[in-house]
Amino acid sequence: MAKTMIASLIAALMFSGCGVGSVVALPFKAAGAAVNVVAPDVVGDTISGVGDVADTVIPF
């Protein structure tokens, strides 16, 4: 019974996502937006792009 409950919990977390990728990407996206104010857009967009890649690559 306990094994079934633990397996169900793990499966639910895997398929629902816990937002780790979004949390990792957030500082890059915020820094990219801030850099866009003082630097050319290409620099800020590149920093934001790193956040987008991190969000895509981290599966949970």
C-alpha cells in the first residue's frame, strides 16, 4: 500500500511539474529585462534567452 502511494505521488509530481525550470529561469529573465533598459536590446534579449533555454531544458 505504501509503495503504491509513493509511486502515485512521484508520478503526479513528474507530470504536473513543480516549476523548478521557471524558478531557475526567473533571474535570467529579470536581468535581461533590466539590461534592456541600459544596453542594446540584443544584449538583454540574449540574457533572457538563457532563461528561456533553462526553462525548456529543465523538465520539471
